[in-house]
Amino acid sequence: MAEEKPRLGRDVYIALAAVGWADGNLDQEEADAIVRTALEEGLDITEIAEIEAATKERVDLGVIDRTNLSKEDRLFVYAVACWLTRLDGLVTEEETKALADLAEALKIPAKPRGVVDGIAQDIANQGDDRPLRYDLMGLRRAIGDRLKSAQAQKDG
């Protein structure tokens, strides 16, 4: 029986909404991407409603509860946030700062930030980076594979 991955919680998606709001505007594509990712993760309807509310009214990046997030989960959240900031074609200073704040809250050092940002870009470049077509689960798999590869090199 396959080991079940811990789910990303509601707070993670609200944090993604806060990154989306960093430039003062969370556009519909960004909002849809956040909600769709939460749905794919299997969150319950109450949590989805709270996430949808965060996509409709500006929220600030608060403290993220990392206690149930693995390294892979934290990197995935950061990668999705990187992708979200590029959706409208313009990355503002506010969004760059929000990404840095998110990375700090998730305790992600600079080098892994660059790696997962590159993975997010690679996946966006493989096809269509619009929210309904962007391969979020592929992104998650790629990050997991990269972590396993890095660990194997350390162990080897």
C-alpha cells in the first residue's frame, strides 16, 4: 500500500493568495489556480470556501504553520508562488518581496529557491502556463524527484 502524502493545509493556499495579492491585484487566473490546486489536493468544502474568500479579498502574508509540511511540500508551495507571480506577465517589487517573505516563512534557503523557481519555469515552458493547463502535479513530482536525486548524491 502506498504511503499517503500529508496534505497541504488551508493556510498554505491562503499564503499563496497573499502572494498573489502582493501587487495589489489578484487576477482571476491566479485565483482560479490557487483554488484548483486546493481542490486537487483534496481539501474539504469548508477549507475551499475559506481559500476562495482569500482570493476575493486581499489578505496579508501571515505566519505559516510549517509543522506538518515536509521539505518537498515547502518547496512545492514556493514553486507555485513563483509561477503565480509570473501569470500576469509582470513581476512587481511587491511580489518579489512577498516571495522572499514566503521563502523566509517556509525556511527555504536561497539556493533551493532558485532551483524550484527554475523547475516551475521549465514546467511552464513545456506547455501552456495558464492555470487550467499548468501541470501542478507534474511540478510536485519534479520537485520530489530532484530532492531524491540530491539525497542519493549525498548518500553516494
